[in-house]
Amino acid sequence: MSSARTVHHVPGADFPAWYPSSSVVTAGPFAFSASMSAVDFERGGVVPEAKPLPGLPYSSGHPVKLQVRETYRRLEAALTQAGSSLEGGVSINQWQPSYHGEVERHEPLRDAYDLFWEDWRRVAHAYIQSRDEFLLADRPASCLMPIDRLVSPEQHIEVQLVSLLDDSGITKRAYAHDVHSPLGGYSVGVEAGPWVFSAGFIATDFESGLHPNARVPQHIWYGNQVAQETEETLRQVRVTMEAAGAHWSDVVKVVLYLTPEGIRNMPAVEEVWAAQWPENPPARAVVPCSGIGGVKHGNVEIYVIVARSSEGGERDVVHTDRALAPLGHSVQAMRSGPLLFLSTQLGRDENGLSAQAVALRDGLPQARRHIHDQVRRIHEDVAAICEAAGTSIDQTVKVDAFLSDFVDLSTFFEAWADPFTDGLPASGFFEVPPRSHEIPACDISVDLVVAVPEGR
């Protein structure tokens, strides 16, 4: 099993020079795909074969399914060249936009469900039907998240996959559990050697909406729904992971998706978090999202990666005083074998958005220099954490970047690629609700996975 980081550029599934992503990056036993779509990077929009004919919009193909098929064609091409496959998928993320070019973006206090729930349902249902043409059995653990925008206003979906390499020597096992019985046909967990990847769990019983454990009285001042959703979701994840032979203390990385309402209740979430992991918490990425697509009026979705100690999995906390302390009850990073999982990275200082970035935003708003300042600070912290873990920032394999306004996307692209001298990571770029990062004043948050060279 090779653990060396390798960057792959795949014709037909690659990106132009201005778009800072590789098609797929391999490290350890895994291939990490970029966030793939049907975007036409030469002419704009999506490629002609991924959309109905303009004159026959209702009789020349389903607009969502056409995009899904082109997206999976690119995913399959990228993974095959990297020595992997769709069948080897262990974890899949799918991103669904709320806003398209003709729709005005609203402030985060607006109820996104009232505006977009039926559109989310329409797209998600068609996506799942078409996904099942490609992922036939033992489907990967899955998250399907609404966000504000994708890079093209014509997009309906974007997909990224973590898949086992064909020569990894590891056999995956997908499984189900009656504590969480999703209607979408995905696996609630996938075992791959010592690692277990959970699906994105939500606090639902898949029958009546929010699970009874996650509901609070609607007509009296009692209870915090976001906190109860978090607690119920973590309960379901824990039961499922322990059924796979994992211990709660084996969790190396958690991704916590929160709506704007969830972000506003972050102090209550932190109390639940500290009770779940009183000591040695995992690395944690907090990802803002427009909504929770699996349950109406939900605010929380969570997935975890576990390294089972009983199967030889490693879980080593990484800390350095040269980088900022993590936000909340978390750690800077967690190393597990050939991979380093970082907590949320923001362009901040110890007191929030840096004074320099604030001054640049106020004094030179059109120059977007505050974006450069935030990117530089993210680079500096990531580089310090990587060095403490025995690796370097240019060994990054996967990046998800979340911007609060896509007006900053081109500026971000200009600044982001600088430290990746050994090839760009596989990446995805997403617009999230305004002022919905862990630090509301920040414009960018980033989630990263980094390869650790063998012998380090």
C-alpha cells in the first residue's frame, strides 16, 4: 500500500489553470477527488450535453439527471486514472445550491426552508435516482448539503468522493443500523481497515421529521432545539460507530454542519460537545450551510471519521504554540496514520478577525486586500500545524473552502494556491450564508486534510 501523496490531472475531468484544484490526489490507501460537476470551464455554464435543448426544455432530458451523469462520468475518469474506482467509495459529499443566477440572496435570518425546501426536495430526489445508476451496491457513507451557491449559476449539484485505492490491501464493508435508517439508500457507515466513516447524521426518525428527542416545546420558554438536535445526532452516530467496534475516544475528525440558526446557538452546542468528549476531543470542522436537506427545520448534521484502536488505528493530537489555539472544545489537528485532519481554519487572530483585515476591509473595500490578509493567516497557521505533525502544507490532499460572498472568489483564487508547490490539492469552493462562520466577521473558512510522509 503506497502512502506517498500523488497529484493526478485527468483529461476530461481536470480544471483550468485559474481554478486551484487537481482532479484527484492520492495519499495512504485513499483517493480524494475534487468536487466534481458538469461545469463548462471554457464557455461558462454547464457543458451542452448536461442540459436540455433550449427549444425543448421539457422533453429533451431531466436537467438534474443530465448534470449528475456528466458529474459521475468525470468522477469515474478521475478515480480510474488514480488507481481507484466508484465502487471503492467510502465517503461521499454532495452539495446542492439554494441560489441561482436569477434569485436574490437574502440575509441569513430569512427562513431558507420556506424559500427553497421544495426545490431542494426536487433536486435531491432526482439526484439520488441518478446516483443509483452509478453507485449500485455498498454505497459510501453520504452527506447531501444545501449551501448558498456553487461556482456556476446553472449548477444543480457537485460531488466529491473519498475512495479506496485498488492496491490498498483494504476491503471496505458498508453497513446499516436500525438506529438510523435513511430513506436515501446510502450506508450509515463504511469500514476501511482501521478507519470507519459515518454518514452525515441528522436528528430525525425518517418518519415524522425531527426525532422526538430533538424537539422542544413550541409555546413556552424551555429548551434549546439546536442543542437537543446536536445531542440526539451524536447519540445516533455513537451507537452506529460502536456497533462497528469503535470507541467514542477513537474519533479523529468531526464535521459539524450548522445552519445560521445553528451558528447563533454555538455556545449551547459547545456545552453538548464538552459533555460528549470531556477530555481529548477530536479535530472539528464547523461548516456553515443554508439548511439541512434531510429534515425540514433541522439545523444540525454531523459526520465522523474514526480510527479504531482495536484494529491498529492511530489517534495522535497535534499542537503547536506557533499556531492559534483552536476555537471551542477542539484541537488544532489530529494525526491518524498517513493523514492529518485539521480543525476549522479561519483568517483570524486570537481575538477574532485581525485588526489588519478589519482596517483593510474598511479602508480599501474594493481592493479586497482583507481577503489576502485572511488567506495569508490561514496559510501561516496551517503551515505551523503541519510542521508540528512532521509534514508540510504542500502535502495537502483535500480542501473545502467556504466563502461568505462569491464576489471574493477570484481574489481568493489568486491568493490561495501560493504554498502548494508540489501540486494543488483536490478542492471544492462553496458560498455559504453571510456572517455564518464560527467567527461571523471572517469571510472564509477552510477544512483541510494533509498527507504525512511515511516515516515521519
